[in-house]
Amino acid sequence: MDATLNLAKWLVGLNFDDLSQDVVAKCKELILDSLACGIGGSQTPLGVMALELAKEMGGNPQATVWGSGFRTSSPSAAFVNATAANAMDYDDTSPVGHPGSSVVPAVWALGEQLGSNGKSIIEACVAGYEVTARVASAIKPSYQRYRQIHGIGSAQIFGAVAGCSKLLKHDLENTLNAFGIAGASAPVAHAGKFGWKDKTIGSIKDNVAWPSEAGMRAALLAGKGYHGSESILDGEHGFWIMAGSDQCDFRQLTDFGSFRILQVSLKPYPCCRWIHTTLDIIGQFMKEEGLKPGAISGIKVFSTEAMADCFGGCSPKTFIDAQFSLPIAIALKLHQIAHQDWFRAESWNNPQVLDTAGKVKVFYAEEQQNRFLELKRQNARIPAKVEITTSSGSKLAGYSDLAWGAPEKPLSKDDRLAKCKNLTRNLLSPGQQDSLIARVEVLDELPGIHDLWS
């Protein structure tokens, strides 16, 4: 098979002038969202620790750590910015992962180092999103295997290496080598040891930062003459089985009939995407029924097997635990805690929030599980049925299997800009926020990306 070769040929041939207005506009939306999530996430414990380590390690001042002004080597900046972008779990999602947090930090940091113009940045980011989507979709395991082992970082390294290879203008030979180096450097599929049953969920949750840095390094090493397998994605010994999957749809790797970037979701809530359909139902009750936490006697959520097994805890020890707790997320929404503050301990560890969370119970429902499988296990399509009993004894019931922010139910421009400003308000002045938004909107006209919010 020659899937690796055909994917590399497509990548080498991709040109900004071939991108439709819809694709360019979508890419700008995703870049702005990643920058905002990275600036906001730099304030989280994970963002702070990653920056501290980068400062201790030092490095040539090639690229900027978002939100700090600190400059370090481009691979180190990619790692720190990717960590921050994903830290709140507020970053974009596709049907198979969090592509933006691996692709955008890598492309942005290397683009700073190279002095790339805005068109090149967009071209490279589109390449990264497209390659990530194809690899991740192709190697997606069966549901039975998924319950045993999976992980998004394994595939996302190919998005980072693809974007950086475009910036470096690699020819076919170097692109193939870069793919091979990236595949050999990819992280293991670790989600089976996410930490659900341990004392706390691990700090490396979605594992987006190592793929961002390692993907860039793979592209740079290929340019120096490093060799990698030129068939890394092919055959029965290909990357799919290295990544722990039990199947590979090779057709997905070379189906270039549409741009997959258009299927990427933006998240309206800073928590795991699997929780969002439930939060949409709660939000509808708040808007239409005036629902308030003090008026609630109990909340029952009926959803998938994984939701019942993993998302029902309501005693978080860290802000990451809170991101994967459906009861905590419901309580934070009901108490109208500002989204950019959900990560703060005074928010998720607030006694009133914990009291409300204690009223939430999560149950497995075969009907919702079957619907989840029918919908091809997409993280924006988690079926949820919510039943609320009020203090007066009245009942409320709702259902959703399509989360707000999905391509079929997108955030409005006002929603996107409000999210950006809320995430950046502590580190950027109103003028800097306006500058950031305005320059990303005309990114394809900019000669460079330095001082984007100065």
C-alpha cells in the first residue's frame, strides 16, 4: 500500500490559493480560539508549571510563550503553548481529538522562528488539521478496543509535523522522512491509564503538548537529513497497530474529497466535550424555566457506558478532575461561575458548588449507548437525557445528542469573540484584545506574526 506516499504528495501540493474562503475563515476562527485558550490557560497550574520549566531549561529566544512575553526555543514554546491551550479543556475538538492544541502551537512557534507570513501560517495550519483528521479517523479503534486502549496524541503528532513541514517547504522526500520520524516519536495511546480510578486524573490528559513539540522536531530533523520510514502509515505493521488500534481504514488517509477542518468544533464550556450536551440541556432550563441551584432537589443524567463509569465523580482533588466531573460542571453552570474561572479552586471547591454537585447522579442507559454507537462515537454527539426534580416536586426533562459549538450548531461570531475576550482579559488590555482579534481576521494579509497583540 502507498497511503503514506499519497498523503505526503497531497501535503506537498497543498497551496493557500487552493483554499476556499470557507476553509480560510474557519482556520482563522480556530487559530484565534487556540491563541485565546493558550493565553487563558497560561494562568492555570499546568500553564504555570510548563512555563517555569521552560525558563529553567533556557533556550534560544526564537518564539514567544503566549500570555507571558517570555521567549524560548521554538520547540519549547510549542510545548508550553500547547500545554496551556489544552489546560482548561476549552480548546477545539474534532470527531477524533483536540487537533488545534497540537497543530497551532507548533506552526505558530516555528512560524515566528522562520518569519513566516500570515498566508503561510494558514496554509500550514490547514495542512495540520487535515492530516490529523485523516490519520486519527483511519486508525480509530473498534468500540471494544477503544474501551481498552486509545489516545489522541498518537495521531496528532502527524498534524504538527505536517504543518511544520509546510512551513519549511519540504519536498516529497523530506516530507516522507518527517512522517516516519514523527511516527517513531509518537506518544503511546495512554487513555486507558488516564487516571479515572486513581486518586486524581493525570496532568498529561489529552497529551497534546508532546506531539506539538515532537512533530516540529521531526520536521526540523528531516530537513537536516534524518531518515524515517517512508511507509509509516502503511500495511499490517503500520502506525495504526503501533498506536494500539485493532483496525485501519486506509481509505480515510487518502480521501481528499473535502476539507475536514470544517468539521472541527469550538467549545462553549471549559470541560470535557462529552459533558457538553448535558450542559446544553441545563442551560436551556436556566433560560426557559429560570432554573436556579436552590430550587433543585435532584438531577439524574442518563447517558453512555463511559459517562456512567467515569464522569460521575463529584469530589475533585484538582481542576483537571473537575473538568471530567459531570456533577461539578453542572453545578458550576448552575451557579453561573464565569467560564474562564472554572479552573480556579475557589470555583470548583466552593461549598455551594459541591453541595449542588452532590445532587447529581449519572446512570447508564442502553438507549443512549446505542444512539452513541449509531452516531459513530463522536465527542460532540454524546446522547444525554436529563431529569430534574425541583424542591416543589415538579419535574423537568430534556434530551440532546448534538452539542453547541458543533459544525451543525456553531457558536455565533459574538459568542466566539466573547470567549476570546473573557479568556484573555486578565493578561491583555482591551486595546490588545481588539488588536489580536483584528489581526487574526486579516491574518492572510499580514507579512509576519510578531507582536500580534501589541
